[in-house]
Amino acid sequence: MEQATETTTPIAPPRTDTFAHAHTVAGAVISYLGTDEVPFAVEIEEDFPSGWRVHLKFRETRAAGLLAFAALVDVPVTRATTEFGIHLDAYARIESVEVRGSALVSPPIAAQLEHQPGSAEPNPEPAAEETPAVQPVPLGASVLATVPAITPVTGDTADGGQ
């Protein structure tokens, strides 16, 4: 009977819980977005209970990229109204990596992205300028016109009058 003289190592499947894997997933997602839809920032971080996370941050001018991401992974876009604007989010898990896209947009941009008519609040009329309580005084008639810009210092005042 022959005995194995070399130890064999079983072939393990590739690990999917690495930064490199999360980076690859982020790159794959971004490669499907159009050039005017790419995020302005991508954060990759590890969270113990949920593994690796990728956060795609979209500016208001490229918020259509968030909708393209949501359509790509077939997830809904959630909406939250904050004091700073409308916060849009989309979450998906791709190959064990949590991928989140988010954008903070103004209400008119949110309505445009969601294909809704303009915001319910039309642009307000500019307020009529109120006349100031005190009318400005022309520079030639002001006190500044009669005071010399440079006051000469004489020997009597320079040494304290001594």
C-alpha cells in the first residue's frame, strides 16, 4: 500500500469578505453607470455584523446616477424630507457586500428625478425693496468729507506736550 508523501491542501472557494472584493464590487457597479452618473465619492468600510459596505455618494447635479444604480440592482429608492432637502437612498447586497447609494437634493430636483410636476410651492415673487429708514448721504456731504484723512502730528503733541 502506498502512502501519500506530500500533504494536500483542499482548494477553498475565494473569500468574499475582503476589502479587495468590496473594491471590485464597487468598481463593477460604477462601470455600469454613465459618465455623467458616477458618484463623487465612494466609501468602503468594514462593519463587523454585516461585513463590507460600499457607499456611493452622488451630488445633486449627478443624482440621476443614484436612480441608475437603483435600476441596475432593481431596488426602490427611498425618500426622506429633511431640513436640508430631500435625502434619496437605495440599498442592495451584491456578492455579500452591502452597496448603498445616496444623494441630498433640493425639492425641485427631487420632483424632476421622480418625474413629478414642479414642486407644490411655486417660486415666490421677489419682495419689493423696502426704502431704508435713513437715506444714504452722498460722500461729499458727509462728515467724512470735512475731516482730513491724515492728521499731522506736531512736536507738541508727539511728546505729550512736554
